[in-house]
Amino acid sequence: MKSLNWYNENKTMEVGMKLLFLKVGVFSMFSLLILVSDTPFYMKVVFISAMLFFLLPFGNHFFSKEQMSRKVFSAVTCVAVFTLLLTLVPALMFKEISNSTNFFDFGLSIIVVGFYVILGFFIYGIPVSLLSDWISGHFSKRLLVAGLVHLTFGMLLINELSVIPAICAASFWVMDEILLRKRFRTILYNEGTH
């Protein structure tokens, strides 16, 4: 019996170490990408600080499958919407997709804009949203506090990118709250439909 407990403790520690190495590896890789980019220094600090959030020692209840799936689904939805909005609206306003050469440029702009939108929502948005959940969980007016945290972090980037980050933060918060109200588990696993 004692050897079984020892085995279980070692197995748990081994899984914990693998998870820690994975977190540190991902953090290091993205930090290197951010550091070598030509982004302004204060934005590099903000992005790396947001990623540090994943290294904090939260329990498994904080990074549950349901919560992380909801955050990723919110991010993917917002990425699709904002990539299309940031490319379609200017193209339609300036009628730039009328011939085949401009259509190729339009496709290329979707790829480039999509890349940056993905980086914004996944590297910055998801950690901020998780931080928002953690902070707002300590207040009775959780919805208001969560919205303020999202908007505050969105406004940190407002100098460089106009008001787009604040709008992205608000949309991420709204999408996350809609999924939270709908109980994302029922959407994810189709529970309650039988």
C-alpha cells in the first residue's frame, strides 16, 4: 500500500513537472518572438506581462477544460469577426477588390491582418480574460468588474493602434459573457439536447 502511494505521488509530480516545462517553453518561445519584433518597448512589456499570467500557480479549477475552451472559442470567434471587419470595411470603402490584382492583395491582407489579430487575442486577450475572471470573482458585481478589467487592458494599447484594442477587448468580454450565460458546457458537449 505504501509503495502504491509513493508511485501515485511520483506520477503526480511528474505530470506537474511536464506541465511546468510546457508552460515555460511556450512562454520562452512567445517572449522571444515578441522581443525580436519591432513593437514599441512598452507594448513588449505589456505582452510579456500578460503571458506571465500563465506561469502563476493557480489550481486546476482555474484552468478547467470548460473555462479554457470558452476562452479559446471566444477568441476564435472574435478573430474571425475582426479579421473580416478590418479587411472588408476598408476594401469596400475604397472599392479595392474590383479587379483580380486587388483581389489577390485583399487575400494577402486577410492573412496578414488575421495573423496580428490572432496574436492579439491569444497572447494578450486570453490571459487578460483569465485575470479578469480571477479579479472579478472577488467582487459582488462580477459582470461590471470583469468588463472594466477587459476595457482597462484594452486601453493600454490605445496609443499605438487607435481605439481598436478597446473595441476588441469589449467584444471579447461580451462574447465570453454570452458563452458563460449559455453555459458553454452544453454548447461544447451538446448536453441537455437529448
